[in-house]
Amino acid sequence: DGGITQSPKYLFRKEGQNVTLSCEQNLNHDAMYWYRQDPGQGLRLIYYSQIVNDFQKGDIAEGYSVSREKKESFPLTVTSAQKNPTAFYLCASSSRDSQSSDTQYFGPGTRLTVL
Amino acid sequence: AQKVTQAQTEISVVEKEDVTLDCVYETRDTTYYLFWYKQPPSGELVFLIRRNSFDEQNEISGRYSWNFQKSTSSFNFTITASQVVDSAVYFCALSVMEYGNKLVFGAGTILRVKS
């Protein structure tokens, strides 16, 4: 089945630690995105990548880093510089073809808690 | 600047009632897309519909219908004969070409359908 997978589903981190959230897609999509969701709020864009080996900062990139070495994978690292990392993280991907025109499809999410 | 407003934070209805979720958007771009996503308790965002700015036809899909009105910058979502399984958070989102087709989300509306 084609889709987007995120792991782990739940992640606990001690203060001062870096952690990496995994996102993989087998939809052959060019573009991938990371969003953060806080309670009672909409999603906010952290980073996005429209092609392999290239990525751009979103609205709240501080304290996060990404890489895009393969088309299928877009891991997100939450660094110790992120002051309030406890949140729900969602990964998405989209095709660049004219038919679907950038409709983003989402993974199941990772809930990160800082202890 | 782009903005999406979902003024209804939470709505509670009894099963079989009809319910309308409001969405108002702001953009100066003439080419844009509007989306609705559903987020059930599991957390994954489920794509429901995409509408481009040049297509103001209303759409119906089963019990779901959408009313797009450019004159009032609104893209409202109606669920007819609601069911308990419709309970979720619903997000309206906007993407514009000038903004690189990145999604801007509203804060979401929590819909609770009681049996």
C-alpha cells in the first residue's frame, strides 16, 4: 500500500537531548513537509523540501534541522535549542504534477514529550 | 499575507443533525487553493477536498458538501445527517502560488456528535 509512515508514534526526550523523527513515503512524491501541532492550534510549517538535496525553512524552523538525501525520506531533528519541543509532529508529502497540484497527504504523526 | 479563520472553536450536535463548519480566508493572490482536512482522534490528517480559486461550483460527496463563495471569501463545509464517526477536528487550509503553495491552516473546529 502506498502511504506515509512516521516513527516512532510516541517519543520521550530528556531536556538537552537531540532526537530525530522519521518520515518515509512510497508515493513517489517530490515534495515533503514537516508541521508542528500544539493543542487548540492549527498546524505550523517547520521545514519543507521540494526536491532531493534541497530544503527551505518554514515559519518556525528555529531549533529544528532536516535532511533530504533520498526522495523517500525526510527526517526531522529536534535539537536542544528548541525551547518548547513538546508537541505533535506531522509529516506530509505532495506531488508536483498538474493533476493533484500540491495536495498534501499526511502521515500518522509522532507525539514528542520532553520530560 | 495569507490567513484562514475558523471562528467556531467547538460544535456539539446530536446524531442526524446537519452541521456547518465555517471557514473564511484572506489572500491577495488571484490563484489559490482551498482545502478541508479531517483529524480523527488517531491524529492523522485525512484529506477531504481541494478547490481552486477559479472554480466556484459547490460540491457534494455523500453526506458532505462544500460551499465556496469568493464574494465573501468563505469556503464552508456542511455535514448532513451527522454521525458519531464524524466526531473529529476539521481544518480548513489555503495555499497560494505566490507563497510557494505552502499550506496555511486555520485553528480547526472540534466537532462532537453525540448519539
